[in-house]
Amino acid sequence: MHPRHVLLATLVAAMWGFNFVPIKVALDDFPPLLMGALRFTAAAVPAVLLVRRPPVPARWLVLVGVPLGVGQFGLLFIGMRMGMPAGLASVILQVQAIFTALFAALLLRERLGVRQVAGMVVAFGGVALIGLAQSEGGGPAGAFLVCLAAAASWGLANIAMRRTNQAAHGPVDAFGFMVWVSLVPPLPLFALSLIFEGPGALPASVRGATLAGVASLAFIAYAATLGGFGAWGWLMRRYEASTVAMYSLLVPPFGLLSAVVLLGERVDATRLAGAALVIAGVAAGTVRWSARRRTAPAVLPESAPPEMKGSTA
């Protein structure tokens, strides 16, 4: 990769890692389901009026948008609201790559190689270590499990994205696809918020919103989602997916560092070892270590991190 593009990929990974800090800040002002609805509404409007609809059937926008928006981000925000540390959430969410490979084997009949199986064992060993440390340290075990479910939901969304690529009637731009997919989650998330958080959640959040909370929500919707995916998709169009995907492994270190410096979170040796195992397992099981440059049509990346990727929460 060109040095400027290496810098761009690193900056996107840093932004997605840092993104877990604004999520934590915004959750002080907004309940999680409502925050998810507002996040996707902001990402979709008015951008959807300016971006051409991707050449895929509408049902695939729904099949990606529900597990991605309602499942991944709804559960991630709930888990972090329950007390999951932002830094560790950025690590746990990366297990989506392992879930993607597992679901591909179960649902698409793709064969798992020895390296993928070994990567799964290592990554889930790291997850177990983090979970054990959370439990013994008095951390919320439920929040840990909810964040793990968010990673599984992202894995399902990745399978739908893969099928979307196959069903597309032409090249699919990652940025445009994300904008249009963002139209799907608001309605179910608003409905779930009305049911579980009550009809007073929205007016109470509007009255009690702080500048920090609103700014954090704006960063999540515009910088991390639209800006991050736009830059990531631009890189995906110019280099092999495996080359760009390597930089997503920088998201957890940036997430952990941001949470320690800005939120004062503490990461002990056991959790740090678990995080290292997760990153190593994901790298071993999912990244094809090839850096041959190519020029190819724009395609939708199957597992680009948002917040994550988080994702890139």
C-alpha cells in the first residue's frame, strides 16, 4: 500500500477504536435502544437523498440491516449500558470474524481450514479468559454475554452481506450501501425502545441531553459510520480485501488505549492476555497475509469493523 493509504487505514482503525469512548459518553444521555435508533437515523438522513441506492434487491437491505443495526448495535449499546468496559467491548466485538467463519460453515456449507479452526480455538480461549476475569473481578457477566451476542449478530450480518454481493446487479459501493442499510434499523429500534424503555424515553433524553452526549452521538453517526466506511470502502476498491483487513486488527488496541486514557478504565494482566489471544486468533483464522495490490470494481466488504468498526460501532 502507498504510505498515505497506510496512514488512512491506520486513522480509520484509530477512529473506530476511539469510537467506543463516545458510545460510552452518549449512553449517559440516551437509553441504548433509543440511542441506536437515533444513530442510524442520523446516518441515513439526509445522506440517503444524496447517495444512489445500491443495485441490490430491497430484501437484502433488510436482511443486513436487522442483524447489523438491531442485533449488533442494539446489543452492543445494551451491553455497554449494563457496564461492559468500552475497551474490552472493542475487543469482544472483533470475535465477529470468527462467528462469520463459523456461520459460513453452518449456513453456507463452506469448509473450515485447519488455520481457521486453530484461530477460533485461540480467539474463544481469549474470550473465555476475559469472561472469567470479568466474573472474578465483580464485573457484569450479563454485559459480557450481551456484547458477545452482539459479535454473533455481526457475524450473521456478514453472511447476509456475502449473499448480497452475490445477488447484486453490479458493483456495490460500501459507503452507499451503509447509508441505505441505515434506513432499516430505526423503525424496529424505535419500536423496541417504546416497549422496553417507555414512551417517555425520547422526550426525557431530549430534555436531559448534554453537549457531550449530542457531540458523541454525532461522531458515532457521521465520523465513525459515514466517514469511516467511506474511507474503508475507498481502500477496498484499490487493494485486496485481505490487505486492508489487516488494519482492522488495530481497532482493539486503539479501543483499549482510548478507554484507559480518556475514561480511566483499568485493564489487568488477565484481561490484557485475553485481548491478545482474541486478536491473535482473529488474525490467524481470518486474515490471508497477502499484500498484492490490485485494481478491482467496488465491492461490499464482508466484515469491515464499524465501532467497533467497532464500526465500527
